[in-house]
Amino acid sequence: MPFVCGSSSPMALKECLDECMEALDLFLNNHFSESLERLRPRVNESMYHALIYATVLEMEAMMTFQHDDISRAGNTMKNAQEVCNRSQFLILYISEPLTEGETLIHPESGISYLTDENMVSFIKGGIKVRNSYLIYKELHALVKSRHCLKGPSHEHLQGGISFGIGAFNLTLSLFPPRILKVLEFAGFSGDKEYGLGLLREGATAKNLRSMLCALLLLCYYTFLTFILGTGEGEVTEAESLLKPFRQHYPRGAIFLFFAGRTEEIKGNIDEAVKLFEDGCKAQQAWKQFHHMCYWELMWCFTYKCAWKMAYFYADLLSQESRWSKAMYVYMKAAYLSMLPNSEARPFGEDEVELFSPALQGCKSSQAAGTGAGKVSRVHTHTHYGFSVPSVFTRSSQEMMYMWNGFSVISKRPDLTDGMMKTLETAERALLAAPENEYSVDDKCLILLLKGLCFKNQGCLQAAEECFHEVFSSQKKIRFDHYLVPNCLVELSLLYVDQGRRDEAIKLLHKAKHNYKDYSMESRTLFRIHAALAKLKADPGEEEDNNL
């Protein structure tokens, strides 16, 4: 019996899948509008067309963060689900359309969180995610059984299962053990290696989910393991995965971006800058890709202490991107404050004036949470007639630490030396300034960052002394309470490098259990979890309260 794509238009299964693969090929070659145009005529009759069309719109919505784009993507995903549900093929070949129909539940619930954040929607979305996961498990068992008949689209079914099961296992494996146990009790599983294996299998095959598998892996290798881990990233795996895609899509903006990211993690900043700039030049249709590159270019120039160039990209982001305007304005002010007082500011902007609106945004932004206190200090000092002390010029390094940037510059001694000089200048200014209620906090921040620079330079004893001094000052810290647990994490990683495993584990448990309700706590807990996993330590091991 011929495949029926929908209720109105018979279409050969192979023709249907081939057309969707062509649309994906257009997308990866930067022809975004042409890709959508190829899919649009059949989105109401073909579940495959509906799925890919909705997925592309969802990617756009996640990047633009525009309410209209998010609503359109959510509605399109719901429409795709309806197309799947009414497909005549659902009854004839339950494995194929069931995959296409039910796997839409997970992304659709993700869109629901963006469009409606109330508790009812959250619970309903959670139920949908669980149902989706159980369906993936059932389908996985089906394709592994001897009763499964491999049809013409079996590879696409297998790709969908690899993506679904792989994504669930990998994502859940990142959660701390206590949360993971609860999720496993509810029927989920969080086996990282199993998830990675399935995603690699899906990414290297040629099916409708290959792109999604590859993008998830690249995000994991170059962002999640780097920012939420211990700062290494998995560059070798990323480069291996990228190689065939770079050959097939040499000007593909997505792959130029991830190639730039891998070079950045390796410390090859000039090469990374070129790749990010090439990614911007490769296409003009989706400016949102440019914003991703601008963000990385901003950090690349931060590592090089090229403050005006870093300011330039922060300024572009503040004007064009909706993701976090408060963060961008805060970074603009931070970069301006790095310039000598005698040097003219670009566009006549003033860092003190910029800090004021940034403060309001920082108060509601966890990502910029540490910035709010710094902004308050600027206004406190100017209120009492003091000039803004140089210690505030370390705002960019502080945010750089939050993004594990000191791990990047560890590959480049010259970059670490530049950062150390900046910190020493700030330290001298702090010592020369009158003491105030923020002095201890500012001193401890400088010590933490200097400790990281000493570690990069191989001066391990000096680094350890910096971290110990921060810990010994914890009762005097008034505002930046995140400094102590993060300092313990850095000291533990220093011990790991020295082969002092047991001491490192004790410090990690101390950081995990003894400190609560500080800025960016979730990020620190993820890093602790990653470090304990790296050490293969028992997450339930009792902490030692004596440093």
C-alpha cells in the first residue's frame, strides 16, 4: 500500500523524506528562507514536513527571544503534532508515525515554558516530557526486538530514537546525584556515556535527526562541559564531529561558529576571532547567528585585554539582542572602566552612567547577579565624592571567571600575564583607597582571580596561599558570599593537579554542603558535581569541616 503523507495528498514515502532532507541541506548551507519555503506547502499534510518546519522555527525563536517568534514556533509545533495524530499512516505502521507524532511532545512542552510560566503549565509540561520519554523507551525496545520490520524510513526512526533517548540520558546526567535519584525513581535514566553513544550514532548517520544530534553534542562538548564543568571542554570530540560537517558545509554559519568555539577553548584566540567573523559574513538572513558570534568575540577580546574591541561587541549586543540587555550594558560599563581615565570613551558614554540602568536589570538577572553589588558600590563611592576606584575595573574579569575564561587563557602565558598585570593594578588602587564596607570583598575577589593566574603560571604555592586567604576571610565578607565556595572549588582543582585526591574531595563536599543562597549557586553546584564525577568520588561521602 502506498505511503500517505496526510489526509489530502498522497505522496511516496521516499519522496517525502528526500524533500525534507533537501530542506535540511538548504538550512545547513545558510539558505534559511529557501529551506522553509521548501517545507511550507506540505506542513498541513505531511508529518515529516511539519516536524522539520516547526523545528527550524523553534531554533529561530530560541535565538531571537522575540515573543512573536516564540508564539509562532509554539503554534507551529502544536500544528505539527496535530498532523501526526491524524496521519492515516499511524494505524498502518505504528512505529514510524508514532515516533514523528509523539516526539513532538518534548519540544512543544519546552516552548510552553517560554510562553506561559505558571505552575499549571509547568506541571503539564513535566507530564508531557515524562510521557515523551516513556514513548522513546517503548520505541527503542521495539526496534531492538525481532518483531520490528524495517521499512523504507527505518533509519529516520532510529535517528529519532537515538536523539530522544540520548538527549534525555545526557541532560539528566548533568544533574546533581540527589536530583537524579528522584528522576530515576520517576522512571527516567541519566547514563551519560550511554546518552553520548546514542547521540554520536545519530549524528554520524544520515537521517532527519542527524542535525539535532550533532548540535546537541557540539553544545555539550564546547559549552556545557566547559561552563558547567571544570573548564576543560571536550575539544577532540568536538573537532572529530565537526570535520565531516565542515567538509560538506564549508560556509555553514552554524559549523563556523562551533569551529570558532573549539579554537577559543584551545586558546587559539586569533583563529577563533577569524572563524567567528567568517560566521557573520557567511549569511545575512538570520542576524541571530551574528549575536552568538558577537558574544564570543566579546570574550575573545576580553582575553586579549583589548577593551575597546570588547566594548564594541558588547555595544552591538546591547543594541540588537534581546537575550540580556542588562548584562550587555553592564559589560559595556565594565570595559569602559578598564580604559585609563585620560582616554576618551567611545560614543561619549560614561561607565558610571551606564552602571545605573544596568543595576536595575542585574537585580532581576541571575546571570548578572554578582554585578548588582558592584554597581551599588560605584554609586556609593560617587555619592561620597570618591572617584570610582580601580577595583571596579575588574568587573569584566569577574564575569570572565563565571564563564571559566581563566581556563581559556591558561593555554596562553601571555594572556595570563596581561590579566595578572590588570589585577595587580587594581590591587594597588585598592590598597591606596580609604577602607570601606566593601574593601574585604574586593580584596578577596582579587585574591581569587590572582590565585587562578598563579595557577596558570605554575606558581602553585602562591595560588594556594591566595585561596587560603579568601577562605580565612569568610566571616569578614559582607556581600560577595559566592567567593568562598568558589574558592574552595578552585583549591580542590589545584589539589587534583597535585595528585591530592582525598583533600580535593573533602573540599568539594565542604563547598557543596556548607554554603547556601549565594550568587550563581546553581552554576557552582554543577561544577562541584562535575569535579566529583571526574574524581569518581562517592557523592554521598561526608564532608570534612576542617580545612
